[in-house]
Amino acid sequence: MQPPTTAQIRTAVEVLKKLGERLNERATHSLIQLPDTQLGDHSAGRIEVRAIEQVTQIRTVTAQLEQWGDELLQQGR
């Protein structure tokens, strides 16, 4: 299997960053629409936790891709 090019890795990183932004925007939108009730507060907590977990996973993968890209650049030199 051939490794990706650094351009492909950069593109993947940008896509993941946009995905993280989208997840945050969707979570914010969902929070705004929740009723101000105990159930709404409970749902808000779950939405926030899920968004944080997803964005954290995206950041982890993004960092791994960036490291891989750096390694490929160093190998090419």
C-alpha cells in the first residue's frame, strides 16, 4: 500500500477540522432549541458531552495525521 501524499494528509486534516466545527455548530443549535426544563437541562448535558467527546476524537486523529505528514516530509528530504 502506498502512503498518502502530504497534500492528501493536509486535505484530510482540513476536512476533519471542518467536521469538528460542524459538530460544535450543530450542538449549539440543538442547545438553543431545548426547552428550559429539567429534561431540557439533562438533554443539554448529554449533547455537550457527546460533542466534546467527538471533537476530542477528531483532534486526536488530526494530530496523528499531522505527525504522519511531518514524518513523510522528513523522509522526502
